[in-house]
Amino acid sequence: MKKLELVVLILTVIMLSGCTVRSTITVRPDKTVTEEVKVLDDNENYTGTYSIREQISSTLEQYSGVLDFRKYSHDYEIGDKKSGAKIKKDYDNICSYFKDTAFNQYVYKSIDCTEDDYYYEIRNKTEYIPYCEECSDWPRLDEVTLTIKLPVKAEASNADSVNNNEYIWNFGKDAPDNKELYLKISKTALEEKQTQLENEENTKKNINIVITVLVVLAVTVIIGLIGLVLYKKYQRTKIEY
């Protein structure tokens, strides 16, 4: 099944109206990536005799074969106001994500990710797919957010907001028709961060080893002192008798 067909299938089946899509992409210092997509709808739109959880679980079960084939893990999320499906997948790097994901084509039909020895560079290859109230051939998504979490500061971006290296783009009903996406990530910065974390981990391990050795030595000394005291007491007692 083509990625576009899968997107339309999943979004059409799960959403009822006024759907919210939240994509969170977490990039680690070792360059691996985890994608988490939440497709949510207002709780009041889930109608019928079955519970919200049962409705979502039933829908996911029907299409679990497709999701499993695409190596997506899936679960439901029940909130106070919105509920829906939660879908996750791991990738080797950020470009692998943009080339393989089935869940970004409701924003752009194509997103280009290129890399060289120094940078990952991401930009929309096609024009933004604007919100359309009357369109019947494309999912109507009132609110769409894409969050890319980086362990380092991006070299450049046109994100709508940035919060502690979290780069957030808002799409959907209120986004302009000329909305664009751009992000540039330094491979060198990622590698330096990975080296820093490995050094910190090694330092922690060395400290733990030193602490363990000191504790063992301390316990050995205490046991030795206790033994010496008991031995001297035994010797005195033996002399008295």
C-alpha cells in the first residue's frame, strides 16, 4: 500500500470531524529517531453504545495488519477532552523518517531531506496542502502540529516557535496557504553531544566503581577492626581463666 493511501485510510477511519493531529519527532544524539503521531478527536464526537476506548481499539484492530506491515506500533489515548490513536515508529536517522513515514503527507505531499558529511537539511518539496472545509477527497484537519525535538540547537529553521530545542510548526485551519517547512541540523553538533553523553556516562561508571571499591574497603576495614577487637577480648578472657 502506498504511503498516501495509508494516510488517507488511517485518518479517514479514525477521525470523525474537526480532527487534531500531533506529530512529535524525537532526534537523539546518536542520530536515531522516534516518531509518535496522535490522531485525536473531541470526545463528544464519539457516539454509539460502545465506549471511546472500544471504538478506537476496534478501528486499530481492523487495520493492525497494515500498521504492523509498516512497522508501526499502535495504541489508544483517552483524554479529558480529546481521544484517539497513538502510533509510533523508530528510524535510523531524520532523513529515513521523512523518506519513509506515512504520516506527514497530510501537510505536504513531499518533504525533501538531504544530508552531506556535515548537515541534515529538511524542506518541503511541494506546496502546503491548505485547509479545505468543503473538500471531500482529502482529510479535513482543523489542527496539525509537527514538533521536532533535538538534543542540540538547530543551525537554522523557520519553526513557528522554539522551546528548549523543540521546533514546532503549526498547520491546519489557521495556517497560511504559502506555509513552508525548513530545518537544518548539524551532524557535528549531534556527534559532539553524543561524545559528551558517553563521557558523562563513563565518568558516572568510574565514579560508581570508585565508590564501590571504597565501600568494600570500608566494610573490610570495619570487619577487620571488629574482628581485632573481638580477638583481643577473647585473649583477655582466656588469660583470666
